[in-house]
Amino acid sequence: MRRGIAATALVASLALTATACGGDDAESGKSASGKLSGTVTWWDTSTVGSEDKVFKKLAEGFTKLHPDVKINYVNVPFGEAQNKFKNAAQSGSGAPDVIRSEVAWTPEFADLGYLAPLDGTSALKEDKDFLPQAAASTKYNDKTYAVPQVIDSMGIFYNKKIFEEAGVQPPSSIAELKTVSKKIKDKTGKTGLYLRGDDAYWFLSFLYGEGGNLVDAEKKQITVDNPAGVKAMKVVKDLVDSGAAKTDATDGWNNMQTAFKEGKVAMMINGPWAVTDTYAGKEFKDKSNLGIVPVPAGSDGQGAPQGGHNLAVYAGSKNLEASYAFVEYMTSAESQTTVAKELSLLPTRSAVYNKPSVSGNEMVAFFKPVVDKAVERPWIPEGGSLFAPLVTEYTKVLTGQTTPEKGAKSAGDAYRKLLKDWK
């Protein structure tokens, strides 16, 4: 595994400096009385306008328990956070104490030496309660570098009124998806599916549905351009060419959400993070109009990716003890219950699913079985870098700039440059 040697040494030095300054109240995170104190800067990457409000309010609750600690809440756009954190950690200036890390970023940040190991710290409490697949994304080289906050996957969101008007039922296969979309177009004049074209995460359900994957981490093989990968590219291209789906090359999230919330399309592929924003649309003021079913199965079956977010502590933090405590608080059963209730985001703790306010949440109840069967991402340092070359080719295929065969091959070639010792 490639490591950022210079950066690792730098962060290790910063961590040692923080430890050596343990007698300084501002740096040690404890006051003379032994209470937690100082400032904890938290980079939250949740959606602005919906999720962020809940997470910010929840974070403020930590200060009620620890009044000598100030939480410096910063919402960093998800698309910028990965590189912004790496740049700050590498320079030794400007990195937060705690970051909300997408699951694939965690092993990368750990490999670079940017994260503090959490085993034996107050950040990890009742860790046996975490879902195994959620905990897997927090491990690297037999150490724990993050705590799972939420876990997710994807499904088909659909407008029940449009389906009723067209006289159709939710599709369970790709073939049915095309048939249903045609009937919706014929009866209502509206497009069946909005397929996001500028984010490769939306491609994974199709890739897994054809029996494919990005890589085989155990065998160190590139698989994105094998026959299953090519077929998946053909499937999504055919959905667009047949008129079953419309797509985009830029600003896909906003375009997709707007079209669905305004009733211009009948379906979209999305995850639990989109529920709160979707309910804000005029079509879903009556929440019961929002239906959700699994992503239609491909030729190899139904596939769904495992996603989610972890909370990790920067190795160079000057307030480690307070940061550990903050992470524990934000991932506690109580906090996860609040998040599930307010945002329909899936808990990573098993016990939380037994809470009445969570077990009675329709969206959580739907997504939990999907998450249980979701395909785990490769927990390798390069995992977070696999999407950039794939989205380039995925977008080109959808918009007719290249063929499925060439798109898959180009993605595979990019992976071989990234993973030099892989086949």
C-alpha cells in the first residue's frame, strides 16, 4: 500500500506536540479540575438546508454536558471535503479536530497517517453494538480509525399519484423499468426515471445487478471493465436511449431532486439522505405520496451499494480528549435515535432499531433490509479515489461521448494506473 511518508511524519510530529503540551488547558482538552474544555472544530458534510440543521443542533447538545467545551461547527460541501481535509492535514494547518468522513475516505485518511487510532479511547463505547458492515469501514491494519455514524444504500423513489394515473406498479427488473417508463410517458407525458449522470455512486446498483464490481480486493484484480462492467454500462445507456430515463452531465443532484419534487419525473434512484429534502417538494407535502422499492434487478439479481459516514479524529488535534468525547456523543444510541427520527437516516447501532420512534419509521424500515444485503465497498486506501475516473466514463457513456465498451476500458486503465501492482 502506498503511503504519504512525509505527510505521515508531519502528522505524527503534530500528535506528539499535542501530547507533550498536555499541561496546557487549551491543548489538552481538560481544565485544571479535570473537566473537558477548549474548542473542538467539527467539519460536517451533511446536506445544507435539511440534514445540517439537525446535526448542528445535536452538536450543540454536547456543550450542555460539557459547558467548558466550545463546538466550532463548520459545514463543508461534501464534494470538497475529501481533498480539503487532505490538504489541511498535509500542511499541518487548518484541519478540523473531527471530520464526518464518507466510508471510503476513512482507510485512505488512515493510510496517510491523518487519523488518530481510537481503540482504547473514550470515542469507542459499546462498540460491539455496531452493525458489522458499518464497523468494517472504520478499520485499517487491524486498528480502528473512526466510529460509524450512519449507514445507507439506495432504492427507487416513486411518485404514487403518477403511477396511479398511468396504471402501473413499481418495477422489479430492468425490463419492467423500461415497460413502466413507456406507459408513464404514454399516459402522462412525463419521463419515467431521472438517472443522475454526474456521480458514479448512482451507477453501482446497475454494476452490482449485472454481477460486476469495481475491483476484487482479495485477488487484487481490476474488475470494472470485465464483461459484467461493460454490460452494466450498456444497461444505463439503453435506459437513456430508449427514453425510459433522462440524465445530465452537471449539477445532477439539484436537477434530479427538482424534477422529482415537482412531479416532472415519476422515479429517481436515491438513498435515505434524500428523504427529508424530498418531503419538502410540492408533490410530497402529503408524505404518503412517496413510495420506495428496491432498485430493479439486473441479469444477476438486485444490487445495492453500501454507503454511509463515519466520524474520525484528526491525528494532529490539540484537543484529543474532548474530540474523542464528542465523537462518542454524536454516535451514541441517543444521538442516533434523534437522527433516525428527524432525518430517516439509518443508525449504525443495532439497539437503536428497537426504539419505537425508529422501528416505526417507514423509510428506516425499508432501507434496513437493503443495507443488510448491500455490497460492501473495497476498504482499501484507494477506495475513495475509484470514483473520479469512473464518473468521467459513466457520464461520457450516458451522454453519447463514448461507447460502453470504451468507457469501461478507460475506467479500468485508470484503475491500473492508480493500483500499480494490481492486475
